[in-house]
Amino acid sequence: MNYEYSTIEEKPDSSPERFTIFLVNSEEYIFCPIRSRAFKVDNKPEEKVRQWWIYRLKEVYGYDFSQIKVEVPVKVGSTEAKKKADIVVYQDEKCKVPRIFIEVKKPSRKDGLEQLKVYMNATGCRLGLWSNGDSPHIYLLRVEPQESEEEATWRELRNIPGKNEKLSDVDTPILRKELEPTYDFLSVLSDCEDYIKAHEGSNPFDEVFKLIFAKLFDEKANLKNDNSPAKFRIGVLESPQDARERITQLFEQAKLRWSEVFQAGEEINLLEESLAYCVSALQKIYLLKSPADILGSAFEVMINPGMKGDKGQYFTPRHVVRMCIDVLNPKDGETVFDPSCGSGGFLIGALDYVYRQIEQERDDENDIIENKKDYASECVFGIDYDPLIAKVAKAYMLIWGDGRSNIATCDALNSNNWDHETLSKFTTQKGKNQLRQFNIIVTNPPFAGDIDKDDTLSQYQLSSKPTKNGGFKRVNKLSRDKLFIERCLNMLLPGGRMAIVLPRGVLKNYNDEYVRRFILKNAKILAVVGLGGNMFKPFTNTKTCVLFLQKRLTPISDSDLETRNSLSQDPDVIYAVTEKSGKDKTGRIIKDVNGMIISDLEEITRYINSNISFEEKSNTLDKKNKK
């Protein structure tokens, strides 16, 4: 919101030309031109949003103050609605027939859209506007029900018409320069999901995901300059049938371009009105210019959290991702791998880190673009067992730099079941039993659930546990996190760097001593960071830690481990425990007034980086592992 700020000695007694907040003896006042009196607005951000819109209605849309009323009672059925309408714009100065209902909220609020629809349904008003002062604002069109329907349907408009405009005047093609990045993608996705759930039985996220890819294709293929018109849109007066034909064509083109993301025969299964509503909600957004972190976080929330939680795999908070990447310090040309990549948080963190290096080192824009694309397509790899989550990772990587082709959908722990394409990416020419190795591995593997299949356990040393008489005994089952430790170390180049999130018990339980010995024989432990019990709430109360290590050039023997001769050459281990995890007891992220996460992980990162150093033994470009 933009407004004037003025310090005066007495309360204002007339409306200013522009929206102004007056400071009177350290107290904030506004003068409402509709009610013709001053109001104290200290700690009333919602009133500021309302006054901002009152002035916008005049300055931007040409409406007269005499056409506008505030706090308007609305009759719903035989009684009045409990809450009065914040702003109503009428068709004329007699204020008899409402043209636009406006619901305003303070900047942090996201609710109120349903209340707006109640007003519009009760009065038959076709136009509505919801706003909390921050872009994007929601412009609603109420579509009257057809003869066979009982309820009105809804579409989002690009804007509301001005005083002398008709609906058709806001129905011009959407140009690239008119699209806006989104900073609250979750609200858009949630709105689409709620609409689909209320009107049909399709899988909401799966269907919206298809629309997102259709829109991504439109942005990449068709929006070549600022004046290019978007094909991903639905006109105000366009029939849903016509829109479906155009959107379906975009989706089919997207499937051809990104065939590894979708299976053959996948189609958009939304009913026409649901498709129209979702397209109208997405059409104003410029996905490729939106912060990828915001898009990825929204994807993660929308995917059913229980689907991940019951398998012990949890989306890693972004400030934990940032700490891991900042300590590992990936460089251009170094390969990065996450064997349980989820939606791709660690991989995107690595891309972002290296992209900033590339931008600092190069001054030619074309070189920068090509360098980024090469890094994304050649150096960043991930695996996830869940097809939907892997699909999200591919979309996330696509938005960030076309690295989608290196995401595989399979069980990273059982290479015996990898398909030909996965084998070609994650094994060497020496055969499928020779795993490819990477410069950096960063991962948060699943904790819960034991593996008891011999086909998988037979691939791991840790499946044989030492006995008291000095022999080994095959275990019947082993937890996933321990198997991931061995798999990651096997797929890490000698001298390679690694960060892995683990249950704290792995580092302290008596029965896991042999796991710790395995780690020490194969790697130097450089740092351990305790993350506390809140970090992965609400999915689990498990206390976790991040283990930072570097793979030894040559594993040390059991005898060297017993005498600790080789360990004496290792650097001291840095230990740290977060006292401000950035989450409360319910698992909600804690932020300050500027939207920054309240956490001490940045301080811990600086401490680790100032006290450890990785030996420069890792070969960039992973040439020995390339075919």
C-alpha cells in the first residue's frame, strides 16, 4: 500500500486529495471521505486497507465517493448477515443497486473470501473484490447458475471494471508484462483445491498440477516478449468449453516437451466449471518470475502431509536446507545428489547457491544463462520413491533451471529394482552393482519403518551385525535411516562432502555402536548440529541432528579404529545445538515482523564455517563416473 504520511497538531477535519495517515501527538488518524470524520487507526491495519481502497476506487477506477458506502448491512434470507460489508460500490449516486462488494483484511489475514461470496449471492451482485492490501488482490465474478444448476459458479477476473467500463473492457488478452509474480502461492492453490473438493471427486492437487504445467509451457513457449499474449487464460465471457480446448492443447504440448514428468494417457479430468475457476485463479501469475522457494513451500503443504509422515519422511524446513548447503559450499562443476529428494528442497538450495556464484563470476548474460542450464542439467541429481513427490521435484527443478531430467522415481535403497533409465544415471559402465559416486550428497532420509526384504538387505554391510564372539550375524530387519547412511557413503566420491539429517539416537544408542564405527571407518566427522524436537513437528517429535562429514580417501581398518591411530589425524568435531529452531511446539514457523524466520541456524552456520575446512580432494565434474 502506498500512502502519504503527515504530522499535524490536531485531528484532520477534511478529506485529503490522496490517502493520508496523519500523526497527531504520536497517534495515527485518517479522515474517511465516506463517513466525513476522523478515525484513530493505531493498531487498526484493516481500516488502513479499507481507506486505501476507497481512494483507489476514485483515483484508479474513477468512481465518485458518493457512489461508495462502508459498513453496509446485507440481508441474507430473512435476517441480516452478522458482519457488515466493508465497502460497497453502487452503480449510481443514489446507492440503490450494488455493483461491487469489497472485503478487506489486515495484511496478515487470508480469510474472508467465503463471506464475500455470501454478500454477492444474497444480493445477486456479479462483482467482488478481496484484498489485504498486498498483491495479488482477488477479483471475483459471480456467474449465474444455468437451468440445470442450483448454485452460482465463480471465476477470478484480472481486474474490476472502472466507473465507465463494462465487463468486456477487462476481458482483453493478458500480456506478459501484465503478469505478476506471486508471493502467496499457497493461498491460490488452497482456493483451487477447496473449489474442486466442493464440486467434484477428482484429486485436487494432481489436477491443479497439470494446469500448472500447462501454464509453465505457455510461459516458456509463447511469452517471448512483454507484448506476447498468454494462451493460458479464460475470458470473462468465454464459455468453459472453449477454454478447455485451449488449455488441453497447452497440456498436450507440455506432455510432449516434458514426457518424463507425465505418464502416457494422462489427461485433465476436471469438470469444465472447475477448470474455468482454477484457470482464472492461475492466469494472472507469472510462475517463472515467482520466488521458487515460495512455490516449493506451497507444493509441499498442498501434498497430503500424512502421506509423507507415516513413512518417516518429512519436508525439510528451508532454514535447515540453507544451513546444510552453506556449510557444504557446492561449486560450479561439482555433482550434487539427494537419494531421498522429496520435492527437491536440497537440490534447489544447491542450484540457488551455485547460481549466485555464476552470476558473480560472469558478466555476460547469455553466458550466465547457459552456465546455469548446464549446471542444472549435468550436476544435480535426485531420487524419490513416491511418483507424485518426484513429479513435484521435477516441476520445481523445471522452474529453477531445467534440471528435471535427473530426478528418478524409484527406491534408492534397492538398486536391484532400478529400471534401465535409472541405472544409466546412477551406475557406471562397470555394471549396475557399481554405483555412481558424487562430489556432494545432502539428504534427509526417511526415519520410520524397517526394511526386512532380503533383496534389499543383502546389498548392505550394515545388515550384518557383529556378535560377541567376533563374528557377524545377518539381521532380520534394519531401519531405513541406517541403510541410507551406507548407501550415501557408497555413492560419495573419496574426499566428497556430505550432510545427512538423522535421528539423534543413531549417535547415542548402545545398539547402534557398530553403525557409528562404520561411519568413522569411512568418513571424517566434521560437525554435528542438534535440531531439537520441534523441527519436524507436526509430523514427528523425533529429535534430530545434522551430521557433516567428508569421505576418507581410503577406509581405515578395524585395528586402526581400535588403536585410534588414524583417528588422531582427524580434525576436532564441532558440536552445536539450536536454541531457536524457528518453530513453535505445534510445528508452525516463527517469523519476525519482517517475515524472517527466528532461528539461530545462521549463527551456527557461521561458527561451523569458521572452525572447519574440507580437504580439497573431490574432483569436479565427476568425470570418472560419466559415461
